[in-house]
Amino acid sequence: MPKLNTLQDIYIEELRDLYNMETQLTKALPRISKAVSNSELRQAMENHLQETENQVDRLEQVFEMAGQKVRGKKCTAMEGILEEARELISMDINDNALDAAIIGAAQKVEHYEIASYGTVRTWARQLGFNDQADLLEETLEEEKAANEKLNQIAMEIVNEEAEQGESNFEMASDGFDSHRSRNGRSKK
Ligand SMILES: [Fe+2]
């Protein structure tokens, strides 16, 4: 790998990471949304797949504006997050709990993307590439909105339904102070 000297070099490198991240997602999202039971959640995932395809195009525009070839660089973090999502889907989980778990996995994706786009947007501004920064910010806003939508669905429907299944874990029903150990001493 060539030596990266400047913020501009790091910026291009991070764009490549993002490009790979988004293309991984366009491949993974259809399979994840197929595993969803709740129709509102499935719709949100399908909408986000379309958005993700636009985000790939937007990144291609950013590369072009930066005078760079469109190229990705394997994003191992996204690979790991998606691998965990695949594991979830292959587990024997009841529909509502699986939906809740898929929302959790999807929010990990969104948070990672929000962090990455926030960073490259800021770097683009610092470097004076305002047109590129504007495009990156557009995607950043979409990722934030997708995350909010997942929050809303989780609150309204899925988490409530997931509570109705019978748990394999015996939970303390009341009065357990998580700041204290069993012998009553504070763990602080
Ligand atoms: Fe995205």
C-alpha cells in the first residue's frame, strides 16, 4: 500500500472504505429483509436498499469530483457487522424477537455509517471540497433518518411484541440494583 501522507490521502482512502461498505450492504440487505416478519420493518429495509443504491452513485460522483478512479477497499468492520447479522438470521428465533434483533443489527450498520460519513464530510469541508462535502452530507442525513425510522419501529412495534414470547432466561423481576454486587456492596 502506498504511504498516506496527507489528510487528502486519508480522505480518499476513507471514501474507498465507504464505497466498499455500501456495496457490501446492497448485497446483504435483500437477504436480511427477507428474514423480517413485520411489514413496516420490511418496507423500511427495502426503502433503505434503494437509498443505499443511490448512495453508491453519490460516492461515484464524489470520486469523480475528486479526480479519482472509483475504487473500493475492503471494509472489514462492515464485513464483521454483516457476518453477525447473518448468524442471527440462521438462528432459531421466534419472528418478533428476530425482528427486534434485526433492528439491532441494522442500527449497528447505521451508526457505523453515520460515524464514517460524518468524518469524511468534515474532512471534505476542511480540505475545501465543499461540493463533495454537500453530497456526503446528503447521505449522512439519510443514514440518520434511517436510524430514526428503525428507532421508531422498534419502540412502536417490535420490542413490545418481542416481550410476549417466553424467555429462556430467568430475569430478576424487581429491585435488583445493577450498581451493587450480590453481597450488597457497591461496585463503584
Ligand atoms: Fe449507506
